[in-house]
Amino acid sequence: MVAYILKRVAGSIAILLLIMVVTFLLMNAIPGSPFLTEKSTPEQIALAEAKYGLDKPLYVQLWNYIKNYCVGDLGTSLKMQEGTPVKDIIFHQGKFALSIKLGACALVIAVLIGIPLGCIAAYYRGSWIDGLLRVLTTVGVAVPTFVLAALLLVVFSVNLNWFPTLSGSLPDAKSYVLPVISLSFYYTCYIAKLMRTSMLDAIHQDYIRTAKAKGVKTHILVLKHALRNSLIPVITYLGPVLAGIITGSFVVESTFSIPGLGKYFVQCVLSRDYPVIMATTVVLSALVIFMMLIVDITYKLVDPRITLTAKEE
Amino acid sequence: MKEPFAKLSPFHVNPDSILETFGLKEDDFASASGEEKESMVEMHKSISYWQDALRRFRANTVSMVALFVFLLCLVFAFIGPMLIPYDYSEQYRSSQKLGPMEYSKNEETIRALSKNVEAFYATGLRPGSLTALSKGNYVISYKGKTYAFTLEKALDKSVIVMQSDAEDPLRLVKESNIKDGVYTDYTAIAYTETAAEDATVLKLRTYVFPHVFGTDSQGRDIMARTMYGARVSIIIGVVAALIVLVIGSLYGAISGLCGGPVDFVMMRIVELIYSIPEVLIVLLLQVVLKDPLQAWFQSGTSGFVKAMSDLGAGIVSIFITFAVLYWVTMARIIRGQVLQLKKQEYVTAATALGASNTRIIAKHLLPNCIGPLVITTCLQIPSAIFLESFLSFLGLGVSAPMASLGSLCSDALETITLYPYRLVFPAVILTIIVLTLNLVGDGLRDALDPRLKK
């Protein structure tokens, strides 16, 4: 087990390094200089580039990034908030915390609502409840996040005035409602669909029939015997869910005017603030990769049938 | 003789009594004649894999309905623009910010007039920033006759009315002279039947076409834009899915067929790409590719470059993104399928009989991979449409005056509190397209995947 975890951690670090290299190359592939404006003279640009070390050869710059990241130095912003350490922008101005809070809420909601919905649909298979849930979840995975966010905003904030239009820094519980619903809706539906299929699979297994023959009550059968085994596909899906929630946060944070990391990432890509792009990409990727790691380890812990060392087919 | 013998052994049974008990005749155990044998053979028409799949797909009501609705969307997107007189990029200056089925004041006047005249041409319905007809030669074709005339000065706020049975069929009416659909005063236009070479063709109309979905702030017809956007979105989805199909299936097939160290290395690469949070890279790619693509468009002269530059940098970079990052799922599925098939007995048998690799691939592997290929490609289309709309929503996909469903939604969001319907139409079309494609894909999976056959 320890060997497996170590191997996975090493792999994750390798992927992060790769992402750094790719991001660095992509950033530098954008033609022109980040300091290029209509007013600036070539001398000014050269001066500014020298100040931030952009005149050095690419491999030196890249090596500096990697060296500094290892000791936790994320550099300073070039444009968005000139001179401010990127670490402060991301972690101390509440951007990271805000996105994490939003994402965590969405993830929890998606799991807590999606799984029971899937169980209910499987339990009442063929009845009108199942039919209703199937229609809901099928439509749910076809509605883009930004459409849902916009519709919720118009109906509940503008017309009914139940929730604030600008969620801002999410000061109260009320301001969480609409962003979290928009962010989690797709995944709630997807998890419910996945759960239904996997629950139906589990119900048809022999051990369930045996338990039934021995007189176990139906609800215990579903909740105790079938649920445990049908959770595995859902757990494996949680990694992609997190990645998707971060993606969705770009849209949701723009729509509800939340000053989170997602919104900031889009802005800094458009304004070509190299250190901020690099830091945001690495932080967000690290988050996703870390979640994938945890999911993989949990997955192997939950399902004893999966041997840790065996080669995958 | 029989009786005592039966008593002797309890196991001895009289054959006659058995026949009697079960109601059988003596000749029931005779061997069957040729005729009888033939009547026992049931002949079924052999059904091919595709016929079987088609039959199963047809039996699936939900998928059939979804397919029908998707075909309607295709008609809307590809045939619709030919049926309406508005173009996605034309701006109608007098018809800005109209609601669904609303007419501007100007259109209202002409609409009332249109009910009382045969045909007309209204300068007020012209698109573009100039609503006046500049001076010059014009030609009108109506009911097989040609009317050519010259305007000595620019024509503004006027309607050319056609009254083909009158002595002066072409009549120039000032808009101020129209009251409740009737024109009170007009000047006849002198015409000849031969058109000058530089004459501009004017198309007469008999009715004012409504702005079914309304117009936007620049006076562009939203239905025309939605049709165009749907077309762009569907094309992006299909092309991206085809790119994924080609790259993913080739990569997966090579990896699966070669096996060993080649497979190991290729699959590590797939895992690497798989674990990169792709949207972060996609956003960067979109920004990075914009300028190089523009430069490429300007430098190249070949047909391919021209076609690409018509699409625009936004769309081409979406294709590149798909080619770089999104083929991994397809590659994994195909590799798995190939690995599984390689071990099948009939493939071993074919190898033992001396079949070449080409023959095995063409006759055994490919036909068995078609099911997963079709299903994955079909389900890739909605996900590509999703990604494109997401990027356009963030302002990175297609750029104005081009439109996609995502960019239309994004434009609509700016004015959503005042004009919510501008979001509703493209959003509903987008949702319907994605929903129906998902359902068709599910139906195809049920129809093509024999493992689900029960």
C-alpha cells in the first residue's frame, strides 16, 4: 500500500512538472511581450523585461520557476496587480478560499443529492418516480452550466428577488444558493444516473438474491448490501467531477460576479500576466491531481477485490 | 406367458401397456422420412449485424423521437436560413431591440401597406447602415417581365409599389403618404424593358417577414443568428468528433495491436494527457493560437488555408485543441477492444490458417470495433458542442459577426435583465441539440453493443 501511494505521489509530481513546462512554453508562444502597449517604447519594454528576468534564455526562466516553486515562491505579478507577490493574490486575498468553498459545497451537494436520487430511482425502477427522475437527469446533463446559471439569476434574483444578483465574496448563506446549484446541477444529475445503473447492476448479483432468500428486509438490502458495492463507479467519477467543477467555476464566478480564482484565471490569461497564469494553473492542477490521487487511493481501499500491485489489464 | 413373467420381476414392464398409458402408436418410433425431416427445418432469413442493430434502434421509441427532433434541428440550422429573408450578419437599423414577433414602427406601416398592394420594395427594410437607395441603375424582375429604371437621386423613406395591371406599374410612394395601409399620393417611375449592365437587382416582397425571435441591440435578426449559430455549433461538433475518431482510433489500434513496450509507452502518454486538467490548457491554447493562426491565414493561398480562414481562428483552435487533448478516451476504448479481440479464438484460428495481418485487421478487428467507434463518436459531438459553447461564453471561441450558440448566449447575458428572451432561444436550441444527440448516442449503444442483448 505504502509503495503504491509513493508511486502515485511521484507520478503526480511528474505530471505537475509537465504541466509547468507545457504552461511555460504556451505562455511564451504568445507573440509579443506582456509589456507591449501602444504607448511603450522598445527601451521601456526591454527595461521592464530585464526587471522581471524575461530577457534571460527560456530554459533559465523555466529553471527559475521550478526552483522558486520548490521553496514556495510563486513570483510577483507583472500586470494585474503589479509588484504584488502572486502568493498573496491567490491565497491571502481570499480568491483561493472562495473558489474552494464554492467548489466544496457543489461537490458535497452533488454527492449528497445525486447518490440518494440514484438509489431511489433504482429502488422504484419502472414506476413514475423512476420515470420522472430519468427525464430530469437526462435533461440535466444536456443543460450547459452557463445557461442554468443565467436562468437562475434571471428568475430568482431579478424577477423574484429572493437572492442577491451579485454574490460578491459570498458574505451569507443566501448568496451561496444560486452559484452552488448552478455548479452542482450537472454533476448531481450525472451521479444520479451513474448510481442508478450501478445500483441496478448490484441488485441483480447473486449475493443479493441470497440475502433476500434469507429474509433480509428490502430497505436494508438496498442500503447495506447493494449500496456499498454500487458506490465504486461513483467514487471513481469524483476526480473528473472536481476537474469539471473547477471548469464550471470559471463560468459561474463570471455570471454571479464572484471574485474567485476561476474568474481570475480567465482574466490573467487574457492580460498575459505570466507569473499569475503559471501560479493559477499549477495551483488548480495540483488541486485536481491531488483529488484524483485521493480518489484512487480511496477506491482501492473501498474495494478489496482490487489488488494494489497487480498489473492492470 | 406374459402374466407370470411380469410377476416375477417388478421391473419388467409390458411394452404394450406403456404405449397405452402414454397414448402412443406403434409406428411413433419409426425413423422419420425425408419429407418429415424437411418440415422440421425452420428457415430464418439471415439477419446481418447492421439489420439487427437497425431493428433494435427502431424499436427504441425514445431514441427514434430524439433522432426525429435532431433532424428537425438540422433542418432549422441548414435549411432554415434559406427560408427567411434575414441574414445573420445584416443589421436592420430601424428594427433594433424588438421582442419576439414584434414589428418596428416602420415595419408596421409597410406591413399594413403590404396587405393592399401586389408587391413592393421598401427602402426602410434595407439592411446595413444606409437605409437609402443610392442613385444609379436598378432592375426588377416581376411575373416574367423586366422593369429597368434609373434613380436620379438617392431614395430615402420610400416604397416602390408594383401594380402590374395598371398603366404605370411602378409607383414611388413616400412613407409619409401612407395612412392605414393605403397610399394617397405617388409618382410613376419611367422604366424600360432592357436592363443596363451595371444595374442592381431589387427583389420585390409581398409581405413583411416577422422577427420571430426578435432582434438584438444592433438590429440583427435573432432567429437568423440562432440558425446560423446552430449550424456553426453542429459543424464544430461533427468535425471535432471526426478528428477525435481518426486520431483516437488510430492511436488506440496501433497501441493495442503492437502490444509490449510500444503499448506501454503509448499508454503512459495517454495517462499523462488524461490527468492534465485540460480546460486550463485549452484556455491557454486559445489565446496562444490566435495570432499564429491569423498570420497563417494571411500567408497561405491554398484552398485549405482559405477554408480555414473562413472559419476563423477561434474555431480552428478549437479543432486543434480536440486534436491535441481530447482523443484519449477514444484511444483507450479502441485499445481495450483490440486487446480483447486479439485474444479471441477465431483470430488465433485465422492466424494459424495463414491470414495476413491486413486481412485480420480488415476482416476481424475492424468490423468488431465499429460499434464502439460509432457510439463514442456520436457521444463526442455533444461534448464538443458543450466545450465550444463554454469557450465562446468566456469570449474565446468564435468572434463577431460570426455566431455560435455559445456566443449568442454570452451576448444575451449582457442584457439579460432587459431582454431575457435573447438568452432563451439559443439556450433552448443548444439544450435540445445536446439532449437529442445524447439520447441518440444512448440508443446506438443499446443497438450496437451485442453484450447488452438479452
